[in-house]
Amino acid sequence: MDMEIVIQNVVASSSIGVPLDLTKISMSLEDAEYVPEKFPGLIYKLKDPKTAMLLFTSGKLVCTGAKSVAMVHKAVGIVLGNIAKLGIVVPDKPDIKVQNIVATSDLKKDLNLNTIAISLGLEKVEYEPEQFPGLVYRVEKPKVVMLLFGSGKIVCTGAKEISDIDLALKEIVRELTDAGLI
């Protein structure tokens, strides 16, 4: 069963390596918002690629909203370029670390979540429909969390690489098939 994987969000972190004056940066960059009473970081929204960068006084930055790892690299490059224009020395090749990839897929068939919860066992599964409509399935290798919904839709979170999502999907499909649930 070959399933389409749609990346919804890639969260990655990096560091400029020097402390940042967020007040100065927020006054110099359009689309930058810094309200330290609300949030300790500066929020810098890019339109292309559509992402948000969180900058902290420590020099650390977090990119969120990207739809691919390549988009993260592009966004970090743009932000570092804009910061460099303010006279701040930035690294040529920053170390960018993917923290979390969220992706969706679709089995294209309805799932009986009650039966799945019973069949797959309580050590891997959490299912409390009165709390949340999805079944939470924890995959050990790769270490990701899959949310299964009655519609057959699946959300995968916690992946560090796209290949992790593919492996986890194959694992869940194998388990559901072996148990006669799909």
C-alpha cells in the first residue's frame, strides 16, 4: 500500500552564535514582532517562503511553518541575510537541526478505532474518544507518534526525517493488515 505523505510543518533550530539585541532587530525589520511581556522571543514572519522565525537573545532561532527541509534552509538564509544587513555577524553555513516534522496521510478507508485500540494493545495505544477523537499510536522505531482517525486519516508527529514518517506508516499499515483491521 503506497500512501502519499503530505508535510504540514517542519520545525528546525539553529544558532547565530552571538547574543541578539531583539529590540534593535524588531525596529529594523519589517514583519518582526517583539513583545517580551508576552513572549521572550522576536517573531519574524516571512511571506516567501511562508514561515515564522523565532529569534532569542541567546542567538538561537527556531523556524516553524516550513513545508520541507529545503524551505527551512531557504528561510534561515533569508533571515540571516536580513540580520547581516543590520551589521550583525552571522555564520555562512549555520548548523540547522530538524526538531519535528508533522505530516499527514490517508488510508482511504474508514477505521474502527475501538477495535484497533483493543487489537494493538494498551502499551502502544491511547484512545479516549470523549477526550480526543483520534487514537494515539506510539511507534518505537522510528520514535514517532501517529494519530489515527476514524476517517482513515493519519497525522504523524515527532519525526526528525521524512524517511521516519515513511517507515512509521509502513509499520502501522503492516500491523493493521496483520490484525485484519484494514
